[in-house]
Amino acid sequence: MSAPASAPAAPSHGHELEQSKFWIYVQIAMLLAVITGLELVTVYLPFVRWLLFSVLAVLSTVKFMFVIFYFMHLRWDRVFCTILFFIGLVLAAATMWALLKIFGADASKPLPMTMLFPPALVLRIA
Amino acid sequence: MSSDAAAAPIDHHFDPTTTTGIPNKKVLMWAFLASDCMFFGCLISTHLIYRLHPPPGTLPAKQVFSIELTSFSTFILLMSSLMMALAVNAIQKGNLKSMRWSLLTTIFFGCIFLGCQVYEFRNFVFEKHLTITNSILGSTFFTLTGTHGLHVLVGVIWLSGMLLYSFTGRLTERQAIDVESMGLYWHFVDIVWIVIFTAVYLLEYI
């Protein structure tokens, strides 16, 4: 009995939500464009490298999160979708971090050619 | 009772027939995107690793890249993502005409992005002499951005198919999940480009 009485209220609430979503999407798109412009300006600023890198990382992360939570609807969907996607995302990010740590270490630097082929060895072979 | 069921608004975020409450197509797409995250993570990692210690004589990436063109294509892809979100929003309200226009605009922007990529690749190969085989930078760059470009191409083809399907009369608000799943794929392509733009292009300039 109460279900038919509550049913008419749901469409108007849903309609208002869909209307507000339209303007949310447009505003977020404008924000993403502005952030992209900021990233472009950042690379030309005369600051230390680690600071520029941090700013770029933060701006990219902000863009990333806006797209996945608003454009991809994670904000309005069940949390299971968020968990599912973040499993892959965290695994990818962790793998990337681990690889960069390994190959960024001093021991991973390529040896200079003179160490691989010392002049004395080259002369002997010749 | 049947008229009440027919008039009841469709909740596009809840499916009572599944155990998770989420439409199966949506779960499938999210699982696929999670796996694709790992795929692109590996490609991006490979590129960054080889940029840590470039071999002597490697062409400086700053001399090769055109940041203006890449920024423009990034903007275009972001706008295509907006249009895709509006297309999904339209079909969830049962507005087929608006969905078609939004899809068409998404396809248009997607094609512009692909055109920019093709122009960029041709410029790198023929003007800057950077190919997929003549340097490590070329190998990692073209593999990564080429794979992304293929994803965009598949997305454009999928969008075009959905646009044509919308004219058959079989695409209604009840099938909005199909458009939403496609939208998830397109937005994923966009977020991968957000990462590539920063990690591959912008980092070369700092």
C-alpha cells in the first residue's frame, strides 16, 4: 500500500539528480581543462625538479580521480565497483613503483663501454 | 500492478537480479578495466625504466616531442569524455536524440585525437627519424602510445556501432547499461592518456 504512494516521489528525485549530473559533468570537464593548462605551465616554471614532479603528480591524480569518480560513476555506484577497479590500479601502481626502484638503484646503472671493453683487451684482440 | 511496474523509474545503479546488486555487464567491464590497468602499467613502467638511464647518443625527447600538439589532443580527449558522460546521462533519461548527438560528438573528438596521433607518429618517423626499431626511446614510446591509440580506435568503432544500433529502435532506457559499459571503456582510455601525458611527455620538460 505504501509502495504506490512513495513511487511518484522517486521519479522527481531521480530527475533532479540527473539534471544536476549534467551540470556536474560540464563543470568537471572545465576543471579538467584548466588543470591540463596548469600542467602545461608548470613544466616551464623555474623550480627544482622534485617540486615540479610532485605538482605534476598531484594534478594528474586529481584529474584521474575526478574522471573515475564522476564520469565513470564510481561516486554513485556500489563500493564493490570501486574496490574491483582499485585492486587492478593498486597492483599496477605497486608494480610500477617496484620496477622503478629496482632499475633506479645505483647497481642497475648500465656499465660504461670502457668497463665492458677495456682498451687493453681491445688492443690484445686487435 | 503491471502498470506500476512499467511506470516505475529504472534505477541504473542497482540490479535486483544479481547477487552484488550491480548489473553483470558493469562488473565485467570494471574487471576488464582493472586488468587493463595492469597492462598499461607495465608498458608505462617499461618506458620510464628506459628513460632513467638512456643510452649514449639517444635523441633528446624534448627535441622530438611537440608539447603543443599533445596538449591539444589531451584537451580533445577530455572533451570527448565529457560528451560520453552526457551520452550516458541522456540514455539513462530515455533521451535517444540527445544521446545520439553526444555519441556523434564523442566519435568526432575521438577521430580528431587519432588524427593527431597519426600526424605525430608520421612527424616522428619522417622528420625526427625516431622509429620503433632504431632506438629504445622509439620502441617504448611507439609501443605505449600505439597500444593506447589502438584502444582509442576500438572505442571509436564501438561507439560508431552503438550509434548505428540506436537507429534500429532497439536501444531504449532499459538498455542504458550497454551505453554505460561502453562509456566506462572510453573514460578508461581517457584516464590512461592522462597518465601517459604526464609520465611520457611532461616529465621530459622538467
